[in-house]
Amino acid sequence: MKITKRILALVLILAVSFVIYGCQSDGDAGGSDMSETMKRIKDTGKIIWGTNAEFPPFELRSGDKVIGVDAEIAAKVAEKLGVELEVVDMEFKGLINALNSKQIDFIAAGFTIEPDREEQVLFTDTYFRAVQTIIVQEGNTEIKGAADLEGKTIGVQSGTTGDFTAEEYTEDIVRFNNALEASIDLKNGRLDAVIIDNLPAQMIVSENPGLVLLDEKAAEDEEYALAVRKEAVDLQKVINEVIAELKADGSIENWVEEYSLSLQD
Ligand code: ARG
């Protein structure tokens, strides 16, 4: 009899603690493992994309809209999350700060993975391989390759990998808010060269007779990815799924072609 009572008591204690434990872990589910960022996205029903829309074919303005390859990717991210997409078009060099001060939820801006940036943001998987190219005036006999950039006046978009690349060659760097302004100064002879990513460079050259691209590249290849806050690991995972799908079904390649062509005519 005594033993039966003891067993009963034990069973009861076990049962009660099981219920309590069960409740606790239930209450936590979806809480502790969801990032603050993801919670806010779900609560507000929107996700905020930060970019600098002066970088065709990845992002450019069309009326009051931002279009381009990154705009397509951003739309797919919002769709996957089932929320609205809001875009903030800002200075390129302000993007990381805007992300970490929560003005935006992610960066998609032809944004290159780079060690310095990796310390400040969480990059997703990559979706495009790019390279820094050199634009000069047609008929320039002095600058034929990267080595000739030594000590020259080079125009760049401020805070970009083109800017960092130029630092390898010269101290005479003119920093612009966008590459188009740089190319105007190149045309006017105020700069010797402009260093910028290959696709925007191609667009600039095709739209500006008198400017040409050198065959030799200014640096090693680089990779574009989206970026989120360090804590937003769950958002990074969702974006990686989207990128994997868009790479697999050829969407990214198609958009690159589509936006490069549509801008050329
Ligand atoms: N890929 C270069 C970088 O990450 C340039 C990107 C410029 N992007 C833009 N949307 N303006 O630094």
C-alpha cells in the first residue's frame, strides 16, 4: 500500500512537471527562435529594402519606382514572406548604417561581399559575379591597362569596391555620389579614368559615345549578395532559399539580360 502511494505521488509529480515544462516550451516556440527583425516584419506586414538606385541594371529609377535585377529579387523575398515591400533609395555609403540602425531590413544594391563589411552585416549567399573595370576616354594612349592608373586622377562612386580598388593605384581619387556623375567628368576631361563594376560600366559606355572600356580589369572578381543585420539569421535563411530558387530556374540570368537590354535602346 505504502509503495503504491509513493509510486502514485511520483507519477503525479512527473505528470505535473511535464505539463509545466510542456507549457513553457510551447510558449517559447516561435518566440525565442524568431529574430527581432523577423518579428517586426511579421507584425508590421512589411519588409524594408535599402538600396542606391543609380546602378543599372541592378537598380535604377523609373518614374517614382525602383526597377532592376535587385528590385526583382527584393520583390520575391517579400512575396516569400507574405508581406509588402517598401524601398528606401539612399546614398550608397549610408546603407550599412541604415541597416544597423533599423531604418531598413536588408540591403540589395549590387553589394559586394567584402571582409570589412562582413564584420558589420550578415551576407546571404551570392547571386552574381562581377569585376571592377576601367573606363577611359576613347583614344587615350596613356592608359592602356591597370598598371597605367598609377598616380592618375580616378573617379569612383564613394564607398564602393571601385573606390577601394582606386586606392591601390592612386591618392588622387574623386568621389561621387553616383557613377554617372563620374562619367560626365571623365567625358569633360577632369578625370583620367573611372573604376566601376562591369555591368554598370557597360551601360555607361554604351550610352556615352567617346568613352570606352579597357580589356584589362582593375581587380580580381567579386561576388554580390544581399545583406541583413547580424541577428537576422532567420531572414538570411529565407533570402538564401529565394536566391537558390532564382538561380536554379534561370531568373537572375534572365533579369540581368532583360534590364541590360531594355536600358540600351
Ligand atoms: N559592387 C560595388 C560595391 O559593393 C558597387 C555597388 C554600388 N551599388 C549601387 N547600388 N550603387 O561596393
